[in-house]
Amino acid sequence: MFKYFRKHFTSRLAKHQRQSSRLVSKDGRCNIEFGHVEEESRFVFLVDIWTTILDLKWRYKMTIFITAFLGSWFLFGLLWYAVAYLHGDLPELGPLINHTPCVENINGLTSAFLFSLETQVTIGYGFRCVTEQCATAIFLLIFQSILGVIINSFMCGAILAKISRAKKRGKAIAFSKNAVISKRGGKLCLLIRVANLRKSLLIGSHIYGKLLKTTITPEGETIILDQVNIDFKVDAGNENLFFISPLTIYHIIDRHSPFFHMTADTLSQQDFELVVFLDGTVESTSATCQVRTSYIAEEVLWGHRFAPIVSKTKEGKYRVDFHNFSKTVEVETAHCAFCLYNEKDTKAKGKLGYDNPTFVLQEVSETNETKM
């Protein structure tokens, strides 16, 4: 009993470690971090401030948004307070009765902050206003108005751009939970199901894959994230997909495929990660987007195929049942790709009459000796 629990715990722990070490999560996020980045390289993020702002998470973006406005209001509030203080407009400085202030009704730091707020957001209550007495106040009013428009345009534009990014369109693209390996068209294939949850199409869609694994070169170099191209096909064509209903994409496991030497028994022991990409253009916004997901060895089912999900109703409409989207059923499948193709070669040679291709006909001369 103890050995059983230890084996079970060890397998679960190994599975958890493999799940956590994947490069791309199921929802497409990349599990990678950069260490010891030089300071010169960090400066690039400040130069391209627009992309940096767009890539930030919402909590950081809203923090910058609020800080930018509150900071500018408070900074200019201090400048307005300084103008009033230097000109002697504050009540504690004891101005004369006929004294004309730079800004009417600024009595302290709070009123200066309120005037800064009214100026930058163009509220204009009319209770506080700039007079003709100070050229400095007029220049500060113009400068704050221009800077306020710039801040408002940049921050509001960044928020609208992030909301309208095509990355959110990718959330409506669903991949099957597992990949399967079975026969399709007489060939052993790796199949994945993908669906578009919106009725709007992705124009010019293209599907491809990358197999990530650790390899050792003949020179002894270890490459941890070695990438191998995986070509996926769709019966409707690989380009310009009519992506209105779920599609089943497949990769033919031939002699040039990295899956060719894997078998049903050794598949779960392999250490690889299959990353699948879908590129397309959003029909409504004409923005390009990329959707990706990944599959590790435990998520590839040998000898399964996907259950049908598209049917036709009595009214003539086509119905997609997403309850069976990731559901698979077991089917009879060859133990390995080599077995399947070897079986085909044997049958082909059998039809030609070569039951034993290694048989070699040899002529033997016999001598007939007759004893009298």
C-alpha cells in the first residue's frame, strides 16, 4: 500500500512540475522572465512609452492614469499658490484695499488646487479667474491648458487603444483541451479542434505549430527550447479559412514528423510542448491578432478521435453542440506510425505476390548415378 501511494504521489508531483514548466499556458500567456537586463536595454521601454503603456496591466494603467491627473493638478496648484504668494495676493500677507490680484479668490493652497483643477479640465465655474495684472499668470494658464490637453489625449487614447486591442478578440477562439492521434484519410495524424465563438470571421487565418523540446547537438550542445516546425492542415485549405464553424486541424505523422518515432506506450514519457498558433485579421476592426495554446505529452491522447458536434435541425439550421467540443472517443489505431506504414507496405507487397521478399531462388545441379 505504501509503495502504491508513493508511486502515485511521485507521478502526480512529476505531472505538476511538467505542467508548471510549460512555456505557453493554455490561455496563451508566455511563462518566461528576463534576468540581468542591462540598464541601457531598460531605457528602450521609456523611449517606446506608448507600447509600454499599452502592455501594462489594467491596475497599473489605472494607477498611472489617476496619478497623471492628480499629480498635474497638484503641481500646478503649487505654482498658482507660488504666483499668489509672490504677488502678495494671499489674505495673510495683508494686501491693500485697491490691490488687484493675479487670480481672483485664491486664499490658500486649497483654493489654488481647485483653480488648477478647473483650469486643466476646462470646468470654468467663473468664481476664480485670471486678471490682466500678471503676465506670469497668463503664461502659466496657457501652459497648463496645453499640457492638460496633451495628458488627456494620451491617457484617454491609451485606454481606448487597450480596450480595442485585437488581443481581446482572441478570447473568443477556443482550442480543444486535448490533442488526439488517430487515423485520418488512411494516415496517422495528430488532430486538434479549434472553434470561433463569434459569428464575425477572422480574415486570412493561418494555422501553424512549433514543437518545443530539449535536444543535444552532435557537438554536445544542449538546446533547451529547440523549435521544430509543425505543419497543420485543414481540409478546407490552409489559407483564408472559412472559420464560421469549428474546424479540426491535423498534422500528418510521416517519416519527416518529429512524432514518427513515438509510440502509444512511450508518448506519455516524452518531454515536449506543442504550441499551436492561429493568426488572422479581425473583420470588424481590420486589426491583426494571434491566438495560441499549448499541449504537453499528457494532453495528447493516442487512439482517440473527436466526437461530432455539428448537426442539422429540422428547420434547416446548423447547430454546434459545444458540450462535445473537447470530448473524445477511443478508436482502433496503430501502435505507432512505423507499424501503420509497415503494415501498408506488407499489404501492398502481398498483392504483388511477394509473400517472402527475402526468398532467393538458387539453382542446384543434381547428378543421377545409376548403379548396375
